[in-house]
Amino acid sequence: MEVGGRLVRHSAPYRYVWPSELDLMARLAGFRLEDRWADWHRSPFTADSTGHVTVYQKRAAVTGPGANFRPSARPGTGRSLGSSGAGGHVPGALPLW
């Protein structure tokens, strides 16, 4: 990476994330899945796809009583929505925007 005309070493804790992880992060951030394709040509996304192009749309703000309600645990798991592990916070994940 070049900084101020000099090449410098850069490393970051990047990792691949599954589409289902992206969907959960998007949902928790107030987005909903609009489309997903296997490539930029809009080929169908299948279990055999080696990549994906995913489009999320920001949901309209909800107002009124209970608008800020968030369950503290996923039913049947006893784990909070923000816990680590499958479906929880993903260290090193990139922002969706």
C-alpha cells in the first residue's frame, strides 16, 4: 500500500463470511435482503455458487410503542443476539456500507 509516496506494509484481520452471516448483520443494522445473484450477470445463486452479489435495502424506520424492542435471546438458544459464535458478532467482518 502506498502512503505519502512510500510503500508500507499493511495487514488487517479480514476473513470470508457466509451469505447467512451477512444477512444477519444486515438485518441487525436495519437492512433487508432484496436480491442475491451468483455474479454480476445476475446468474441464479445456488449451493454450487462460488461467489455472490447481494443487494440490501434499508428498512423504513419503525416508530411508536415497542419500536425499540429487541429480544435479549434467540428462542431456544439462551444466547443473546450479540453473543459470539454462529450468528453473533463476527470479529474482523467488514461493514456492509
